Amino acid sequence: MAMDNADSVKVSVIIPSIGRTHPLTDCLAALSRQTIRSEMEIIVSLDGMIDVDHAVVSAADRVIKGPHGGPAVARNRGWRASART
């Protein structure tokens, strides 16, 4: 789901990931069930991952890839890409 209007985004959820598919799948599934889903954007920041299962990250509004730098770097990469910055 892509956010067409940045003004409608009230919450940006940044998920740093090193590719652990099961926790990422569970997290995205839980976020997609939130009652404010239409007011939030979900950004998955892949930390050093080359290959990603597109079915896993399809619930995210954005997927950002970058070199491995750890969770803090991945989080910062995500918030810089968010609609609310």
C-alpha cells in the first residue's frame, strides 16, 4: 500500500531488519491490522540485505535497502525517508 498523500500520514513506523523473515512477517501482519492503518506509513529498512522476499515486505509502504550498519543506522535511514520528515 503506497501513501499517496503525505498529509494523511500521522504515524511513521520504521522497522529495521537484517532479514529475519518470520519476525518481520509477524510485525507487518500486526501493523496491517491496526485501526489507524490508513493514517500510518510502514517503512522497512533492510540493513545489508541483498535479496528480499517481496511477498514478505509487500505490506510495507516503502522498502529501503542500505549497507550493513546496524539497527541504529537502519532506523535513521528509515526516518529520513518517512513522509513526516
